[in-house]
Amino acid sequence: MKNLRCIAIDDNRPSLDLLESYAKKVSFIELVETFTNPLDAMNKFDELDLDLIFLDVEMPEISGIKFLETKQPKQMIVFLTDFKQYAFDSYDLKNLYNINVIDYLSKPITIEKFYRAANKAFEYYKQSINKHDENFIFLQDGNKTYKINYDDIIYIKGNEQYPDIYLFNNRKSPINIRITLKELEEQLPKNQFIRIEKSYIISIKYIERFESPETVWIKDGSKDGKNIAIGDKYKDGFKIFLKKYKIN
């Protein structure tokens, strides 16, 4: 199983140096970068392919809470804080933005505290991987519940309210599910699906070719396939996808 790729954001450089020394002692943690300025982290965030963020709450330019409200990351979060009242904020973050706050590290941070929080994140990650060992998903539409195999999903198109799921064996009559595109994206296995545009999630299986990083052609059963332009916001993520398969 792969290591957890992490960053740490704290305006206090000695605190970051301490976290970096701890991370080197934990075999399943890969601390790829540290930031004293959360704005710098924001600018570089999308190109780092992360699993976990160690995040200081109290910072002068922008607080950890504001950072999360702005970026709304899917990654696991471990707060670094002197104040336990921020536990209440995590409930709001989860409910409003579906942000996954795993733990709190109260300062001063010891190696024992760091390891405990890191291990908690690693166990959560392993459970989320195991959850996707099945090759199907159950989705509800009113009183109907559909069992949909991941292999059958060609692409998902977001509409004004709910997305349409286009299936290999039912291309002309998509299934409309009462769930937002973002909620559906979070339930799909990352190694099988990728979001390339505000309104499109595509199956990696059905990619026919691409003109990186501008357009993707997918096999949708038609003669020429379907051409989808990659949205500006998703180009960095698509570049990371290409690097995973050693494509320049």
C-alpha cells in the first residue's frame, strides 16, 4: 500500500521543522512540502496529489478554517492548534463543505501525538480503499435503487440539479440520480474515474485518446466517440493523471 502524501501548513517555521523530523520517522508518511504561508499552499495545492494536510488553525494572513472554506479539499485534515474549541468548527466544515477532519494535534506536538494522528489517518485511508474493493455502487432515485457496475459507467454529466449517468449497455437513456455531481464524485473510486470539467466525470476505462491537456475522446458507442474539453480548473489534475501513467 502506498504512503500517505502530505503537506504541512504552519506560520511557525520551527513547528514545521519539528513535524518534518517526525514525518521522517513514520514509514507510511511522505511529507512532500511545508508552507509557512497558506496563500503559497493554495497556489501550489492542486499540483501536489495529496492524501493528508497538517494544518495550523491560527495564522496571521489567513486562518486554517478560511483555507478550508476556500479550497474545500477532499484530502484528510489534521488540525494543529492550541485551542480545542475548533473541534466545533469541524462539524460545520463537514456539514457545509464535506471536509474530512481526522484529528487535532494540540501544541506542543510530541512524536507520540504525531504518530497517533498519522496512524488514525492511515487507518481511515485503508478503510476507504477497502470500501472500493467492490465493483459496483448502489444509487437511489426516489423509490428506486439502482445497482450500477463501475465498469458500465462511460461518463457522468452534471445538469442544473442532478447528474445523468451514461451506461455502456444503455447509452441513449441515461439514469438520473438524485445526488449532486460532487457527492457522486466522492463515492467513486479515484483509480477508475476522473473529473475533467465542471459538468463531466469520465471513466478511465472508456478513454480512447486525448490531446493533452485540452481534450479527451471517450468511447460512447457512437462512430466518432465523444469529445470533451478539459476545463481550466481541472487541467492540473489531468496532468497529474498523465504523470501517473508516465505520459508527458
